[in-house]
Amino acid sequence: MKQCQSQEVQGLLNAGLDKKEQPIYVLLYNQIIQNKNEELIVNKLQSYFQQIRPFKGFVIIICTQDDLEINAKNVKKLIKQTIKQVSYKQLKRIDKLIVISSNQNYGKKEKTIPFTLKLLIKDKIHLIYNASFLNLYDIELNQSILRFMCNQIEFQEEQAFYGRDLASYPIAQSGLPVFLEEILKFYTENKVHLRKQGIFRLSGSYDEEIKLVDQLLQSNYEAIKVSDPDVIATVLKNTLVNLKTPIFPFEIYAILRETDPQVPISQLIDMFSIFFAHLPKVNRLIVFRLTEFIKFVAKFENENKMGLHNLSIIFAPLQMNQIFKVRRLQFCILNL
């Protein structure tokens, strides 16, 4: 974890995973009430929850960095403010709600739970007096986070792998994000995986996906070489589909919608040439590199049953499929 002058969201930490690989989120009471940023916390939590697979539980820890005493009433108010827009299904996935308070007069923990949560998390709230007791719940936070929770240390949350802008990923000399370069290299150097029936259509193990993503966050791209091909494919697809701004940015959708899909192919190709010229460089490079890769994978169609049509459905943004018939879109892109 990186220390610097400010947090991505004041008062919220994405603290990693517990031993059961459940996500952990830390709400810092003192920073939230100081900055009055409940709405930002809600929005950020929503974005985190969207990255969790259905039925995957998570842990919330509430604590304070300074000597400010917190009590059940204040925690209850904080919970109300930060979860008021969180859906019922998401709240139901709370596996543990842990309050760390050195206040001996904290009050009954049952009073901490807002009425809307009582039926959902009943016995899932825990009150402890020191962060060292977290190991009782199979939670081990790294030392930089523990220091930050217990002291007023400025801290920058490590950015999640999914849900980012393309330009925020480490970039290789080719101009592509390093993770994408290494994934495509893995498949082109190991063609046996491209002959597997259903390649890119099948999903890999969620647990293995989390492990690979964690290694990629640490810039350990060697982990790709020893990962399951379906897991690598899952990471690639999930990264692209969860981009903060899609490869084809939202602002250009209107231009595409106004394009008549019945015009001659030559005119469509000219239109797409101009269209791609106005894309950000990294987006443009990814489109062309993925196009080359898709055509390469399609060469093994007799074995993997994944021809251009199937691959286009998997890789093309959904909005693009609504604008053009898949075959005309793939023809235009593949002939640029």
C-alpha cells in the first residue's frame, strides 16, 4: 500500500481480503464526520459491491483514527448515512460488521444496528476494543493499514484492478497496458490453449481470478504464465467490461446511432477510419490489437468452435451490437 498526501475517498479504505477471500472495507469515523462525505462513501461502496460476485460476502469495519470516542448511537447514525442508497441484496451480503472502539461505555452493540438492518445482519455485528483482535475473525490487515487505522497517517488507497480508466494501467513500450500485452502474448505463444473448445466463452474459477488480479496489482505479470487459461480469459473480459470509461467512450455513441447501417460497406469503413482516428491513443491501439488477436483465435474455429461471429459477440461492446448487425460491424473493423 502506498502512503501519500490524500485518500481517494476520505474516510473509506478498501482493506483487501480476509482468509476466506472476502472483501474488507474500513469506514474511518473521524474522517467521515469531519469531511461530511457520506454521498462519496455511498458511491464508492456501490462501485466496490458491483465488483463482488453474487452471494460473495464482505466485511465492514468501523473505527476512528484519533481519540474521539464513538458510541453506538453515533455508529448507528453513520451506518444510516452511508448505506441509505445501498440495495437490499447488497446489504444482505454483509458477513461481518465490526466496530473497533476503545470506549468502555460504548453501549449495547444491538443499538448500533439501524432498524432496516436488524433482520439482515442480526448476529453479524461484533464489538472489539483493539485492532489486534481482528485475527479472531480471520482478518489480518497489512501493517501499513493497521498503522493508518491507529494513527493519523496520510494514506492513498491502492486502486482496484477492475473499474479503472485504460490510461491508469501501467503502459508497455507498445502503448498497450502491460497486463493486456502479457495476456495476448500468453495465448499467442501457447496456441494449444486457443484450440480448446469454448475458449473465451467459458469462465474460470472465481477464487483463482481473485488471486491473479492480486498478482497483477503487484505488477507480477509472471503469474499469467502459471494461471489457468480460462481464468486469464475471465480477467481479460472482466477488465474490459468494467472499464470506468469504455474503449468506445460514451460521448461517441450518438454519432454511431446516427449512422445508417444500410450504407455501402466502403462508406462504413471510411466512417470507422475517421471514428478510430479520434479515439484516445491507448483505446485505438487496443481496438486494433484485439482485432488482430480475434482474427488469430478464429483461425482455430474447427477446434475451438469460436469463429468471428461468436468472438464478436463476446468482445464487442453491447451498445455496438445494438447499433449495427454483428456481421457488418465485424466486417468493418476487421477490414480497417
